[in-house]
Amino acid sequence: MSDTHGFIDPKIYTYFSDVDEIWHAGDVGTIEVIDELRKFKPVRGVYGNIDDYVIRREWPEFNRFTCEAVDVLITHIGGKPGKYSTNALPELQKKAPKLFICGHSHILLVKMDPTFNMLWMNPGACGFKGFHAVKTILRFAITGDRIHDLEAIEIGKRV
């Protein structure tokens, strides 16, 4: 998920009921969003450009970890394949992950990047602020070194 901007759509709890963890790609909005998600499931995340010092103390700009046998890198402003942000590109050049997740654009898109041999994901935005017309999230599974059962989910209009 990404770009909640201080709002958690209650539908999130239904869509994420069977997941092991929730990953947030920044622009959280308020620390209460993190607190509420933590009451529901374990949460990993990064801060975004709208997030204040409270969230920046809680979460880093880049969050790199291993899930099963998949090297994961999450950041908020990451760019996209062929046009990565000036902060993200050096991280990718050091060691490309198998899965790179970013937010910021409010546009849900998933692509393979053959340059870095990684899967790039942007879950879009699931809050009310921004230009997106529909709130979106991604849900997927990781088993060993496989990323599978990816679902792009529309959770309703941004109204």
C-alpha cells in the first residue's frame, strides 16, 4: 500500500485479512495510520515526502529486508524502470533487489525491469488526497524466491 495521506479505508482490513505483513511505501500522513495498521498486522514501511519528523523517526527513507528468499527494497520516491529517482538509482546500482516497491506517483503499475533483473511495483494510492480517481492496493505472495499470486485491487473511488 502507499499514499494513505492520513486515511485508512476500512476495506483494507478485509483485503489484508489473510496477509502476514503490510508494507507501506510512504506518504503515511499521520503516526496514527501506522499505529492502527500495527494493531491489525505487522507493518514495514518508509516515510514519504509529506511525512513529518514523527514518521521519519519511525521509518527510514529506504527499507531493505529479506522476505523468505526475496531481497526487497522499498522507498517512496523511486521513479520507474528506465527513469529512477536520483536517490533510488545509487541504491539499485549498489545491489539490485529482486523486488523494488515505491509509491509517490499515485499510479498503480507493475513491471519487470530487465536492466536490474527485478520486479518493480507501485501500488498506487489508497488515500483520499491526490489526483488518482480510484484507491488501489497490491496483494501478493512470496514463497521461497518466488513472487506470485499478484492482485491489483481497486478499493473504491477517491471521492
